[in-house]
Amino acid sequence: MLRNTLCALALCFAMALPALAATPVNVNTADAQTIATSLDGIGMSKAQAIVAYREAHGRFKTVDELSNVKGVGLKTLSRNRDAIRLSGGAAPAKASKPARHVAKH
């Protein structure tokens, strides 16, 4: 009985992991709410500190520059590095095959 319960809990946890993953976000343009909901371990107060730092010092040039924000440490950056964008919107678009044009006669 206990073994089945533990297996069920482990399965539920494994299925929930993708929901806990960070969502790509541009920290140079996003508002605090978007940053807070997108990055793992960044709550509203840290997100507001990121926006305040950006407004005081200009756009972030590197992901590591975020460690200058009080409360944002290297572990948090490491956990979110793949989701932090400095330009553009969400994740960079994958290169697609060029469209084939059919000549009209």
C-alpha cells in the first residue's frame, strides 16, 4: 500500500516538473508581473527589483549582470539562464526551411 502511494506521488511530481520550468522572458522589456510569473525562484519583489535596476542602470547587457540585483543570486541565474532573454521576445525562432514559390504563368 505504501509503495503504491509513493509511486503515485513520484509520478505526480514528475508530471508537474514541466509546469515548474521557467518560461522565456525578455528582462529588458517585460514588466515585473511577467518576470515574476516567468522565472523560477523570482517572486514579485525580486521582479520589481529587476525592473527598478533596469530603469536606473539601463538595459541588461549580459545575463550575469542580473546578479547585481539584490536578491538575485548565481543559483537563481543558473536555474533560469535558458529562459532569460536580453532582446527579442520569447524563445528565438528556429530557422525554418525557405518557402517554395510556385511561379504563375
